Amino acid sequence: MRDVIASEWYKLRSLRSNVYLLAVSVLAVLVCAGVAYLVGRGFDRQTFEERMRFTSNGAGLGTGLPVAYFVLGTLGALSITSEHATGMIRTSLAAVPRRQVFLFAKIPGLAAVTLVAGQVLAFAMHLAAQAVLGDRAGQMLLDGGTLGTPLSEPGVLATVIVAGLSMTAAALIGLGVGAAIRSTPGSLVALVMFFLVIPIVAQALPSPLRSQVGSYMMENLPSQIAGVGGGLLPSGAAAALLVVYVAAALTAGATVTALKGRLKVAAVGAAATLSAALVAVPATADSAGSGPSSLAWGPCTDKDAPKDMRCASVQVPLIWTEPAGRKITVPIAMLPASGAARRIGTVFAIPGGPGVSGIDELKQFHARFAKLRDRFDVVTFDPRNTVKPGGVLPYECLATGPYITLPDTRAEYAALARTNREHAQRCRSADPAFFDHMDSASVARDIEAVRTAMGEQRLSFLATSYGGHPALAYARLFPSRIRAMVMDGTAGHVEETVAREPSMYLRAEKALERFAAWCRSATACALHGQDTGEVWRRLVVAADRSPVPVHNDPTGAAYTGFDLKVAAAPSFISPGPEPDVPRWVELAEAIKKAAEGDASGFAEYVRRATGSPKLPSLAGQNMTHCLDGRAYESYAAYRSALRRAQELSPNFAGQRAWWPLGCAGWPAPVTNPPTPLPTSGLVPFLGVGSWTDHDEVAGIIRHVPGSASVRYDGHGHALYVYGKGGCVTAHVNRYFTSLRLPSPGTTCQATA
């Protein structure tokens, strides 16, 4: 056998055509560089947000691999068809009568040459593509990848190495095809079909069939073997499929060489195809870690729901300490994974508020999750504390509440507590047990029930705004069930409310400075040409002395300085789409009008949101706020916090007291107070936030070792769901997909 291998090695290296073929393989490098050049040219002509929507060039191998496969496959085919063409096959078989030994003796020399050539080609293709892209390669994309991926990225080095090895597989496939067909032209046609034509046809198929079929194409196997995506197959199945391709070709070649039976060749080919299917089909199932689901998913009945959204529900205990007691129904909705890549798991979106419907948000903002759905199901729910008509408690009761004032005396504080209690009791009387169990810890336990019903071992979470409270409760209760956690503009629930107020006031002062700067430069500001800060301060002081009436309001509503601060705060923070900033335009007009003695400008936009001329302390929110401990411990604690606020914030002192004062006199006890997170067992979190809320988000995640945050240098809140900045979306998707966190100090610039 050794002599036969030596003779075949001599034949391989003595053929001049083989040298030419290896030289032609450089064409694959040129193809990769050319495609990278075209990608770069197109990229340079786009806006920042358009660039974010580009498809990644990945390791830069995709377009060159089919060319390299064909060239090296041709090398393998010619190593035997050239003997048939010249008639030397008779001499060779006379020297080696055992035909299969003759065929398999060609493998060592062919493998040795192509192993070296394949690695050289693979690294040259990658480096050429990266060099052409230059600095553009690091551009983040919405899917969480980058335009080009360097060798330092997880899985890229493995992809390049496996790509080089797969070129040896291509050469062996060519050898098997050449032995089976015994004709150079026929073998070349077969290789063109397998390596070039069929993959192009697969790309023309509609989605998700394109991705499903494309996963079986040889050019997509290296990245799947390396575990970095590019298809639906897990690493083991992709590697097995590559082996099956080689085995099928060599088996067919060996069968023809030994038996010359075309019918048997067809049988071998069919068996090989079946083997490939048996290897690959199980890989299209859900990711490891998913079990059977007990949920009855079906079409959503809402007319405005996306066609592919599915809905279900789960029964949970109203009181989790009484699991056998009364049950309530929690509605759930899912946008299933698109099938564009191998499914990783489920992202569970926790809405804010409290009281917001996650299902309504998912319907409205479903397009925000398009890239994430390449790898995940996206699931959300209507939490038990969702405030919607038709719920257990009267909607009219939950959507209203008393006006909050800043008490100056202990007696005024007690009077406010009585007013709060009376309104809360009217709501509570409809269903006391339900009203008393709207805390975020109960919501977290509901999420765990949903996870169990879905059959998922772990969940990835996107917690938005007040959704951070149930997310943190879940982290305390079920830390091992968290795969990833994104805190997007979330409110903290680790420290007491009073401890967080100073930083909140400082951010409010910054927001006023930005508003004043806009007014100085924009003629659209009704206060243009005036000292905006001074106008605001005079108005607030005057309104505290003599409330500003809302003209033509039948209720006789009037705004104190405190009322103005509470009503104006959301508009200071979120000016609306730039450069028009419609909420700032409206705010400036409202301030000007109030300074002239009419608060109807503020009343108009408060009425649009609440139906009330002034902002009420909504019972629907307070039934969660107060159970979560968002309250002052006493009148003395309130006065101490107010004095500290007056030192920190001359323009907004007392404004943050509106929320905890709403819980004064609350009829139900605190059941979910702020408490520390576990000291171990949690995965690192990702926090994202704007000018307004990044500092608070960063304060939350600092309690979880290894966590990181992204600061959005712009206005806004709930950045991912509301689509504020593709850069933030890219970092979140990257974390969910690969669990890679951004480097410390990462920022995303606001774009118009």
C-alpha cells in the first residue's frame, strides 16, 4: 500500500495542470476582495442608519468559498479522470489490480496538498476582505454583528480554519465524483452544479426556505461548524453533514471503480442523501435547553396583530403563597423565530408602566424585533397589573386618582394620606385580594410560570422602564433561569427611593439646560430671546404663591408650581423627533401662556394622556408602586428628602416626591420592598440608557459583577422598543446573540 501511495503522489505532483489549478485558486481571494470592495462602496454612500441595516460580510469567505471548492474539486477529479482520458487507467489498474486500493491511494497525497493550499487560501481570503473593508469592518449592524469580523471575534478563527479544511473535503468530493463519472467534462459539470449552481438557486428561494435549504449548502457549513451562525444546523450536525458529503462521493466513486454498476451507484447516492437528511433534519428543531411546551398557541384575535403573532394564556395563583387557591389568567403573545438562523432561545420582553400591556407594545413595535427574530422567539405578556378596560378591577377606578400636593405640615401630610386611602379603598373594594397582590415579585413569579409552560430552561430578558422591577425580582428569585438580562431605561429597585432622588434631580437640571439652549437658538421656541431658565423659575415661584388657573375648565383646576414641575417633566426629558422637537415647541408655548396667567397649555396635553386637566396619582400605577415600597417611611423622611432636593435642584425641588407621596396612606402593606441582588449566580447584565436614565441603569447593573452599559448621547426613554438609535439596538442584539458585552464607556451618538 505504501508503494501505491508513493506512486500516486508522484503522479499528482508531476502533472503540470495541477500546478496551474493551484495557481487559479487565487481567483477565490480576488473574488472575496472584489465583493468586499463593492460592499465598502455601497456602505460609504449610505447614511448612518442605512449602514446599520447592511448585511455583514462576516469572515469574508462566503463568495470565495464556492470558487475555491470548484477549483480544488476539479483538482481532485482530474487526479483520476485524466487517467481515463489518456488511457493510463489500464496501466494503473494492471499495476494495482485491487481497484479500491488504487482509488484510496490517491487520498493521502491529495489531502496533503489541499490541506496546505486550503489553509493558505482561507486566511488569504479573510485577510483580503478585511483589508479592503478597512475601518468600515468594525461598523456595528442591527443584527449585532459587524460589517467585517476580525480573527479576534469569537468563532472567526475557527471558521477560517474549518473553511480551509473544507477545501480538502471539496477535493475529495471531486475525486469521488471523477471516479464515479470517469469523464473530465462530466465531472466538471457535476462539480459546477454542486458547488456553484445549486447554492445560487437556493439563494433565490423565498424566506425562510432560503435559509433552511442554504444551511445544507457546503459553503455555509464552516461557520455552522464553528458555532457562529450562518444557518440552522448546530455544530455537530454541520460537521457530520460535511463528512457525509465526502463519504457519499468517495463511496460512489469506489462502487463504480470496483463494480462498474450504475444501478448500485444510484443506490449508494440515495443512501448517502438519506444519511445526510437523517443527520440534518433533527438540527432544525428548537435549541438545546428547550423542552415540550404545555401552551396552546393559536392565532391572536386582535385585528391589529401581525399575521404571524401567536397568542396563549397561562393560569397562575393569585396569591403565590397559596398555590392551590384562586387562579388568574395571564395572556401571552409570541412572535416566533423567523427561521433565518439556528434558534437560540426566547427573549421575554417585560413592559413598563407599571400597567402597560406588553402584548399591545409587541403589536405596535413588532418591526423593532425583526433582526432579533433571526435567532429568538420574542414573547411578552399582559402582566397581572396591566391597566386595560375589561379587567378584574374597574378601569375608571384605576385610570384616575387624587391630585398630589407638597405637604408643608404634618397635618397636611396626614390629610393627603387620607385622600389617597379613600380613593384606593374605592378601587380595592371591588376585589381586595386581587388589589393587594399587584406587586412586582408576584409578576416575576408569573413570568416563571410562563417559562415553565413554554418548556424553556432559561430566558433572555428585555426589561423596559418600570419593567426593571419585576426583572430584578426575578433575578432574586430565579437567578439560574436567566440567560441574559437587558435593562433598558429601567427604574432601580435595589436601593430605597430616597437614595436615588439626588441623581434624578441632577438629571432634571440638565434637561432644563438643554431646553434653554434650544430656546436660545431656535425661533420655533415661544421663549426665544428670553432667559428661559429665569422665566421658568419666576413662573414656578409665582404659581406656588397663587396657582395659575386653567381658563375655561369646568372643574376650576389651577396649577401650583409643584403641578407645573410634574406636568412639564416628561416634555423636558423627551422633546420628540429631532430636529422639529414638537414636545419642546408645545412646552415653550405652555410656559409662555402660563406666565401670562393661563395654565391651559399644560392642561391640554395632560388631558390628552389622562383625561384630567391635571396629572392625577393613578391608582392603577400605585397599586404596584406602593406594594413595591415606593413610598416615604414617614413625614420626617419626606421632609428630609425635600430639604435635600431643595439644595440640589432649585428648578425642580419636590418634583420627584410626586410618586412616593401617592403611596402615603396606602391601604395594603409593602410586600416587595427594595432588596439587594444575589451576590453570585447571576449572569452579567447589559444596561442601556439615554441622558435621562443611563446613570440609574448603570447604578443597577453595578450590583452584578461583569456587567456593562451603553450610554445613548441623546434624549429618549425605552430605547430598544421605541427604536431610539440603531446603535443601541445593535449592542442589545449582539449581547442577546453572543452574550458579548460592550467595552466600558461605550456610547451611541444620537442621529436625526
